[in-house]
Amino acid sequence: MKVDVQELGACKRRLQVEEEPEVVRQAWERAFSRVQKEARLPGFRKGKVPRSMIKIHFADDVKQEVARRLIPEVYRQALGETRLEPVEEPDLQEVRLEEGAPLSFAAVVEIKPTIELGSYVGLAVQHTPKPLADEEVEEVLGQLRERHAEYRAVERPADLGDLAIVDYTLTPEGMEPRAETGYGIVLGQGAVMPEIEEAVIGLGPGGSRQTRVRFPDDHRNEALRGRAGEAAVSVKEVKEKVLPPLDDDFAKGMGPFESLEGLRAELRKDLETRRARENRRALEDAVVEALLAGHGFQVPDALVLRQVGHQIEHTRERLRQQGVDPDRLPWDYPKLLEEMRPGAERAVRRSLLLEAIAEKEGLAPGEPHVDAEVEKIAQASQRPAAAVRSMMEKSGDLDTLRLSLRESRTLAFLIERARITS
């Protein structure tokens, strides 16, 4: 085999590969045998078609079989000889495959860049941890009260914050009307068209009003986008929000708390834990920012596109969890790629740079570290650790865990040696 490597850029290589005719001949023989076993022709039993007839009637099948098996095998051997580790499948070009002749092709691949590490110990970083304020604890208490609020009927006009029970008919221009009865609207939350909310405000039980509406240009129903229409609303009932008293009885209803102060102390503990994580992430981001500022290098476009793909899929999954079918939304993928590329490229640079430092400093986690994390996952899911590890190995999540642990260890290494000022 002959392999020549041409450098097309920091992250791109072109392999010119040629394999000997004898290897091709052997591959052709094996392909003839495989095709002959399955070949069918009138007058011949399956697997009994003569080779001469195979060459006439199944020549294309044989060549495709050779290509399907031989080219990937030769490509893998070429990678072994050149010690290249592509980050994506190759772009095969100029493939020449004929019986009795050498196999030749060009493979354009992207690889990780060679990173010349500069200074990464003693990075100058500015970071001021954000303390937890008493007001934040009270805000969470207020959110708990909101979630346990009750709505009580009142005999007055509806206002912001009220729950209005309405019947309404919505008639887009040129379309059939759609009616709802007993529909609940919390005024001010933006759950319905703003014109309908404005029509309801000021109406008491039994009141009604008509109003013009215009559907938004990005409405999920394409037929309604930008269309005008009429809405008729009739208020059946108005209910005002009543918050529960903030006292010991309220705290006891929230869990195993004897008093409001006990609930407040537990909330503070949880918020302090969350704030510590937020401060740590902020510090990590500051260290990475200083690190990236001192290291400029190109990254493979394939990894950037993969990162964009991951982010889009995460967005689609969040929509599914919210009950929205992402396939029904208009996705402008070229625009998304343009908008997301800078952030995706930064994420790839961050990952490659931390990987290079981890390799140099020997920060890959040992199996005891991996086992400890698997044990935590097993305890959280209440399953045996061995079963969890087996499932993670099959799904590839164990490798992902190792990468995550390596990154955490690398960030800890950099933070411990950074010069941090507030």
C-alpha cells in the first residue's frame, strides 16, 4: 500500500491511497464467492449460477460488494500507517476500482489541531463570588406562597392577577369561528392574545365585549399568521388570588418543618448550595476565558457543526418536554447555524484546549474515580452499581462520564494554580 499525506490546513489532510492489484484481485474473488451464493437466474438453483454467468449478469453487484468491503478496510489501514485520527467520516474522492488494477482513492479528512500550549499555570483571573442575600430567600418563600395560592370568587370587575372564567368566540377573517366555554385566564400572564386580555379587564361577572384581534406573524398555525379577526368574550366568573399566611402552619404544610424559621433555614441551605455551584461555574468560565485568550488555534469545522447539532437537538428536546412538537415549528437552519456558530466554535476550542492540558498533566481519571461516580448514579437511581455500569458501557455514557471527570479535574487544576483577584 502507498499512502501520501497532503496538509490542506491546520485541521485538514488529504490522503492519496493506492492498494496493490493482488489485494484487489483477492477481494474480487471473495466478492464473487459471496454473490454467487445468493445469485438467482432462471434455470439455475440458488447458489449454483456458473461464474461465467455471474460475470455477465452480476458484475455490478460484485463491484459494489468489493467497494463496500475493500475501500473501508484499505482506508483503516491507511489511517493506521499515517497515525491520523479523523474527527469525522472521510470525503472520498477520485475512487478508481477495477478488477485486475490497483485500487486508488483520495480521502479528505479533518483532524484535531496540534495545540502548542502556552502559559496556563498562574492565570490572572478576576472573580468576585456573589453572596446570597436575605431578599433571595424571601423571594423563594414568596414563590412558594404563589404556588399554593387559592382563587376565590368576587363580585367586581376583573383586573390584572385575577382568574377570569370566560366564554369566547374567535373568528379569523375568512375562516370559521372557534368557540370555548368555561375557559380560565389568569390576567397578565400572556396566555392568550393581548386583545382578549384587554377586553376582559374591567368586565365583571355577566359582562361581555367584542374586540378586533390580529394573530402574530410567528403563530404556530401557519394559516393564521398575520391574519386579523374578531373576538367576542363573556365573563362568567371573576376570582381573585388569595395567598396563604406566611406562618408556622404554612411551613408545616411544606414538609417536615416545625416552624417558619425551620423552612426558611432549609431554603437558605438549598440556595447557598446552588449559589456555590453558580459561583464555581462563574470562576471556571473566568479561568477558561483567560486560557482561551492566550491560545489561538483553528478547530475542525466538523466538530463545530456537531456542537451546533447537539444544541439544536437539546432545544428540540426542551420543546418536547414542554408539550410542543418541534417538527411543527418553522426552523431556519441556515440562520440558526450562523447565529450559533461562534458559541459552538468557542465550546470546541474550550474542549480541545482542556483536553491538551489534561494529557500533558496526566489528569485523566483513574478507574476508582469512575467507579465512585457510577456508585453515586446507582444510589440516586436505586439500582445496583454493576448494572448501571454495564448499561453505561453499552450506551457510551461511561466514556462521556470519563470525559466529564477529566474536564472537572483539569478545571480544578487550573483554578488551584490561578492568581484570583476580586
